[in-house]
Amino acid sequence: MAAGILNSVPASAMGSGTNLPDKSINDVISIKLPPLEQPTEKEQAVSSVSMPKDKRIGYAIVGLGNLSLGQILPGFGASKYGKPVALVSGDADKAKKVAAQYGINPKNIYNYQNFDNIKSNPEVDAVYIVLPNSMHEEYVVRAAKAGKHVLCEKPMATSAAACQRMIDACKQAGKKLMVAYRIQYEPHNRLAMEWVRSQKFGKVKVIDMMNSQNIGDPSQWRLKKALSGGGSLPDIGLYCLNTARFVLGEEPHTVIASTYSTPGDERFKEVEETVSWQMHFPGGAVVSAATSYGVHQSRRYRCYADKGGWFGLDPAFEYSRLQMEGSHAEGNQEIKIAPSIKEVQQFALELDHFAQCILDNKTPFTPGEEGLQDQKIMEAIYESAKTGKPVKLQTITTIDTFRGTPPKGDS
């Protein structure tokens, strides 16, 4: 692997082993089947790989909002290495209903006051933090002190200082910390990454990215700066920032940005509506990105290369139905392409990767250091928008500098 966090973090910082004497990555069960079609046809899964249910990593889900109920908990239905065993919510009635839906023992329902009691619950191996951004730090630190590994939703926190404290707390506790960057585990986006790095159509020199939605209810926490830390940038713009870094494998050295909010729009009294920015990378690539809370939804990107082709995804950042697209020159023809990849449950992929890292004592592909780097770049974007000047970042020339163990390709 290229010079990344695996080569820069001492073994002691990776966690002190799984501390799970009754669970091991060696417990995995594999079933192989013969292919049904000719080798000339699209490759199909011919094996089943999963852990016995009693050997899977037990997760406590902290926060029962839209993401947890709509995506994360359903994702366990496709998970091969994890299972939900506990819930944390300020709404006891809702938690009881959700527990009944997913077969979770009512004794494993916690609230935010008695959350620390998970320390004495051996069923809980890991905690998934799905709370408003400004609450991430508190519950990551509390989970680590309770002796649990931590998966945290993005953005990691609302400041670089908070991100560093979260990293330090998990290292001090000997527990793993992963940020839930699902795009880095999703197959279509991983294929785009492979095409960028292999220079399938030449060197990618320009990437154009957009992530927007027309946000509603002005009272929601995403529009309260004390809870969100910002507007469209840390919520949906972060997908552009993190995906660009992922597909290129590089870190930007300069950002140039501007922001805009519609005067009189009550949704944007505290946070920004729209951000547009450029990132310049050591290899010469320029990324032009925009994000907005005030226009019709669009979630896509295109990578433009110098040997007769472009490619990208539209949509790129949705929870399902992603579509890769592209075009390349061939003789006197312009060939349109739309590669099709079997759809997977995106949250199951990240849940399983983290579970595998716990079982195998590996550093997650998207550890806390990855979230910290994004936060530093977002702070530079805000600074540039405020001053109207480019902002220089630390020059980093290694590849995948802040990433850990790549995800496995289980069928």
C-alpha cells in the first residue's frame, strides 16, 4: 500500500487487539458455488461469506433519527459481520418500538443520561454515533471510555480541535475509530477511483462536482449552527470534498472559495446556503465543486482526462440507484458508456468493514485521521470565502495518507 496511515501510526495506536475472546475473524463461514454462465458473461457472485450470528460484532446505535431508521438499521439485514444489539435514544417509546422491530432486548435500551452503562454490557462491541454534528465528540469520547470501538457519522465534528480530541480519546482507550464515509466503500465510486488512478482514459486533470438539495423545515437541527457547525458544506458538500480526495488519493494544497445565502430566507439565518470552491492537488488536478441547500437536488461528478475520455457518476452520492457514466473517443466515434454494477446496501458495507477491522485488529480504511483532514480543509474553505483569498494547506505528497486497511472484496 502507498504511504498512508498504516505506515505512519505506531502499532499501539491501532488498538490493543480485539479484546473479544469469543469472536474471531477465523469464525467466518464460506460457501462456494460453481458459476452458472459462460466465462464470457458478466462475472457473478458464486460464494457466500458471513459470520455466524452469535459471532458477529454487536453494535449499539446512538440516535434514532431518519438515517438510523431509514438506512442503518435496515442495513443490518444485508450485513455479514455485524448485528444491532442496543439502542440509545432520548425517546423511550420510539426506542421500544424499534427494539421490537429488530429483535433487540429491551434491557439494551439506553438514554443519553445512562449511556455510560454500556460499559458493563458485553453484548455491545461497538457504538455507531448518529447524532447532530456537535454531539459527536461527547459521545465518541464517552463510548471510548466505556471500552467500546466507535463508528461515527460524518462530518466527524465541528472543529479540527474536536476531531483531534476524539482521535486521542480512542487511542488512549485502545479502541478503534472509523468515520462513516460510505462512498469510499461503494462499488461504483470505487470503480471511478480505480479508473482515475489507473489513468484509464489518461490523466484526470479536471473534476467537476455538485451536491445540492432544497432543504425544508427551518427549525431542523441542520440549520442551527450550534448543532451542525455549518450549512450545506459540512452536510452534503463534504461528499464532494471527500470523494475528490478519495478518487485522486491526493491531498489539496490550495483552496479558493465563496459562499452565498439568499437575503431574507429564514432557513439561512445561521448557516450558509451555497458554497462553491476549487481545490488544487499536487499532481496538477483541479477540482471545481459546489454545494447548495437552496436548489433542486443534484448529486453527481465528472472526471475529465487527457487521452480521449471522461467518466463519473450521476447520481453519485445517493443511498441507492447510483449510475456510472462516461464517454470516450474511438476512431471517428464518440462512445457513450454506462457501466452497470450490482447494487449493494451501502451501510452494510461500512458496518462490515468496521466489524472486520475489529475482529482482525486492523486500522479502518477511513479512520479518525481521515475525518480530521476533511475538517481542516473545510475550515480552509470557510477562511477563503471570508477573506476572498486562496488559502494554502500543508503540502502532502504521499498517496492515501490518512487511510488504513482497504476494504475486503467479499462476495
